Amino acid sequence: MISRTHRISKTLDAPLRFVYKWCTDFREDDGKLTGSTARRHIVDKSKRRVCWVSHYTDPKTGSELEGIRIVDLKPPNAWHLDAVGEDYLEIADYHLTAVGKGKTKLDMTMRLKYKEAPDQTKEEWENGTSNQWDTYKAVLEKEYSES
């Protein structure tokens, strides 16, 4: 197994309460925000936990794969993800901190384990994930400004 730890932070122009609610309102169509082709089927959603199956295509082989995602919600400012896919395991922690008037800092720590060496370098993975969160940030901030 190959292990990697990634740390990414974003400062969002919205208050913590709004950011927490927005980030933890998991929906089946969330992938549309970033153009993902993965399909999400939510199997359980409660005040404390969200569980879904992710269906995606392996870019190397073109075969259909599945992964399980379980998110434990820790209101008002944190959540924890356990994700298992065909060839990886991800454990991630998300923590929000108010950092001034109407701003929130999101700190993410993601620990991944792969069966085989991943196609992306650590830097490429972090850049891709950071860019994905930049997309989320733009949508979140737009929705906040319109609320």
C-alpha cells in the first residue's frame, strides 16, 4: 500500500454557519458543480451521517467501478469522511474556523492509501483538489451573496 497525506485550506467569504450547512448538504447531483461524470446514489442521510455509493469509470480501463462514502457530521464546524473504492481508501477531516467578519477558513486533511502507485504525483493531486475546491468556493460565495 502507498500512503499519502494531503492538507489543503481555503478561506471562504461567508459566515461559518452558512459554510457548514452548504458543505454538508450532500446531494446526488453535487458532481455537476465540478463537471464530474461520477454518479452518486445516497443510501442514508440523517442529522449525523450521510452515506452514498459513487459510480465512476476507471480512466485506465474504462470499466465501471463503485466506491462507498460515509460522512460523519460534527456540527457546527466539522465533518469526517471515510471512503473506500476499488483500489484506494481515503480518510478525510474537514474543520471550519471563523476568521473575521463573515469569513470562514476550511482546513482539510486527507489521508489516502492506494493498492498501486497513483497516476498523479502528490502535487498534481493537491492542485486538482484545490482547483475543485475553488469551484465549490465560487458557487458557495455566489449562493451566499444571493441569500
